[in-house]
Amino acid sequence: MPGFRGGRGLTRRGVVVLLGAAGCYVLGELADYALFRALAGFAFGAVVAAVVVAMSRPRADVTRTVHPDRVERGTPALATLVVRNGTGRGHGGFSAVDRAGDTEHRLRVRPLAPGAEATYHYELPTGRRGRLRVGPLVLDRSDPFGLVRTTRTVGATTTVLIHPRRHAVRPAEIAFPRHHYDGATTEPPLRGSNDLVAVREYVRGDEVRLLHWRSTAKTGVLMVREYTDPAMAGVTIVLDTRADVLAAAAFEDAVEVATSLLYAGAQAGQRCRLITSSGTNVATDNGLAGAQALLDELCLVTQDAGISGGPLVPAELAARRPAGSLVVVTGPGADLGRAAVWRPDTVFRLGAAGRSGGGVVTAPNAESAAAAWNVLRAGR
């Protein structure tokens, strides 16, 4: 299998035996004792034999699959290893180690006949949010006396994205429905295009009047403006990633709250947007695809020690209030700064117990925050 690295060397026991062989030989020569010379020859021969045995490493092909490749924190995920003997002769069993993050999974591969294969399964550690790197597999071979050990790294690595936990929450309250001059809107709904959300590459069917000439000149590719439809309300979550605002455990709760609200909004057909103190600004469409993109982003978000004491919202993002419903997720005593001017609809303050109401949810953890949010939403 392509892409392997190997290593070999004497174990501690092998070094002791080799030094003992040298010592016996010197003692035999100085004292003229044949017995010591014989012991030296026997010990040296054992080391040489161990090197020969350990160097005859098995030529195994290894295929790894993980299911699923995206998983909610704490939810089971399985790795499957298929070890195949692709040579024309059988080989004996050997030890192998597969690494998943900081965890090592050891397995004993049974002897395989030519062309035979063996399948092994083990559960991946999913207790920590983030990107989990699985592999590569390290084949381990040693002689029967443990004098020499060789390793061979086989194959590539696989990545599993461990998403934050989601709690059952109601979608955020969206903007009030727009009305026509003689009543509420009916089919077809009112539509407009006065909120620019992105500039993307032109595709067949786009209107020429939407061409963005500055981006076109810069990239050399036709680019068009993409506007939001005012008939589709949206929700924006501002997540506080300043390191001095939330403790590590409370920050994980904040990420879970943001994840739960964004996922519920996307599933309810809302356009969703995530803004963080470190400058993240991700907007997606509604539906499963949009929810998946946000989950991938929240899987990797971290606290930024470099912005301790800085503003909740970066200056380049604070020029205009995001459209639709606005929710801020921060710490118990954090200053909202520019975000206060936006007059957010709801502010989550996590990490301390307290009463919720008046657009503020105060809770010690994500579970309590989700429950308080659902009570407030049910009362509206």
C-alpha cells in the first residue's frame, strides 16, 4: 500500500544482550576462558538472528473506513480496518496500533494466508468537539526474545468531524410578515433584492444586471451579486469567542447553544448567519445543506486568546445590524460593546445562574439555557 514509513532498532533488552556479548568476549580474551567466548558468540548470534526475524515484516494492505464521518459529540462512531495479505505467501500474526487523536487502539492481527483478509472494528473517541484525526496504522513486529523491534506505518489518515451537541430548541422568532397596502401578502409573495449577502460566480440564467464588475475585473471571471429575499426571514447568532469572557467549560456550552439555535433555524426554513468575535462571518441558505455547513464551522470554532479584552463584534462587521432576528451568546458579565447598539432580540449569558426574562437568558449551562429559551418562546 502506498505511503508508509518504517523504523527498526534494538530494544532495551537487545542493547543489554549486545553489551553483555561484548563484555563476555573481552573477559574471555583477557582470562583465556573459552566459556566466556562461547557465551559472547551465542549472545551475538541471538541478536543477529533477532534482526533477521524482525526485518521480515509482513506486507499487508490496510483499508480504513469510518462511519459516520460527521458525528455529534458523545455519539458513537465506528472505525473499520480491513487487513489483506496481497502477497503470494502466508505470514504470521503481528501487532498493530491505530491512533485516533490522543487515543491508541491496539489490535492483534491473526495469521493470513495468501490473498486472505481480516476485518477489525473499534469505537472512536467522540467525547471532544473538533477534528479527529484517525490513523495511520502502525504495524509492529518483534522477535520471540524481544531483542529487536521494527515498525511500519501504513496508509493515510482519515478525518472525522465531531460536531457540538444539539439541544431541542424552538426556532428564533423571525421578523413580522410583510403586508401589502390592502392586506397581508398572499401568493405570489412579495419579493425584493435590496440586501446584498454575497458575490458569487456567474451561472447560466443569472440576470446580466446583477453583474458585479469590480469583482469580475479582479478575478477575471464573471461574478454576480446575490441578494437576500426579504420574504425569507433569517436569524443571526453572535458567538463571543473572547478568551477572558467565558471559561473553557462555559464556552463549550455557548457553542452548543449557538449550534442548537442555528440548526433549529435552518430546519425551520430560516436563513442563518454565524458571527464570532474572531471575525468568522458565515451565512448559509436554509435546509439541511445550510445546517451542515454551520455545524462544520462550529465544530472548529475556538476561543481566541489574542482578542482578550477586545470588542464582541469586530469593527469591520459592526457597521450595520444584521437583518432578521439577532441573538448574542456571551458570558455573564460581558460588555456587548457595538452589539448593544444593534439591540439584539435575545442575549444568552452563560456560566452563572440567574433569572431569565426581558430578552435575556441567564443559565449555568447549555441544557438550562435551552430550557429557559423554550419557556420564553412558548410565552410569546
